[in-house]
Amino acid sequence: MTADITTLDLLDRAVNQMNAVIARISVGQEDLPTPCADWDVRALLTHVIGHSMPNLIVAATGGTPDWQAPAAPVEADWAEAYRTAAHELLATWRAADVERMVAGGGGQAPLRARADQQIAELAVHAWDLVKATGQREPLDPAVAERALSWSRQMLKPEFRGAGLAFGPEVPVSPDAPSYDRLAGWLGRDPAWQPDSA
């Protein structure tokens, strides 16, 4: 097996960062608004655990995720359900031939290229949950920098707008913290606060 240490290390950090963020969400915070329009904390957790994680696992095998499928209900507590999915995702990546060519971006790319998308998905939703629940622990800037680098290459103008996955870019100073720049690029307001929702 060929390993891309940097990419898989950052993915491991993104996965474990999300684990820590979810573990700090208190009972009673499920109904708080998030920077994701129309999603409260419960809906965002359902998205991450019941939708994103199963698709990320499929992607790590080289399969084709079904991003249009509805999120699976989360039967266990949030933290336990996420830990179970995270363990499976990381085990799948550790067993993978990351240089194997798979479909991606309208052509073929090494499987490891899919890890960057996964880093971005986990990084921005960790930020969403931290903002929504008022957590103070710092997020890993290296994870955000990788997520931003990948998403600047991949997020095209036609993916932004009403009814699409991303809103218009929110201008952010180039010397702003990495998560503020990532949030702004992905259509979120870095200055968002729960009372502004």
C-alpha cells in the first residue's frame, strides 16, 4: 500500500477534531441555529453523521457516494454514532491503495484525492458546530488551510446560488484566521453569531 502521509494525517486530524467538537455539544443545544441556513444543530449533526459519514466511507473504498440520498436517522447518541462512523472511515482509508485510479472530476484521479474533499467537509462543519454551540477550544488551522486550498480549486461559480450547495462567497481579509477564510469562501459569514440567525 502506498501512503500519502500528509493527506491522510490531515484527514485523521479532521476526523478527530470533529469527534472532539461533537463530544462537547451539551444536551439541550440541539435546537440552536447554525451558520448553515435552515439547519439547527440537530439537523447538522444528522447531516454529518447520517449523510456525510456514510458517503465518505463509500468514497474511501473507491465507490460512488449517493449525495442525493436522505440522511439515515441517528439512533444512538450523537457522539457514539460519530465515533463508530469515524472508526470505520479511518480503517477504510488505512486499508486503501491511495494511488489507485478512480472516477473523479470528470475523469480519473488517485483515490487519495478524495481525502481532500473529506477534510473540507469535516473542517467546515466542525466550524459550523463550534460557532453554533459557543465552543472556545481552537480548531486545527492546518486542517482549514488544506480544506481551503482544495475548495478554491474545486468550487466553481456554477455551484453557488439559491437552491445550490453553496452561497455566494463572503469577502474575508486575506490575513484573517484560516477558518474565517474557509467559511467565507464556502458562503458563510465568519462573523455569524446565534443571535443573528
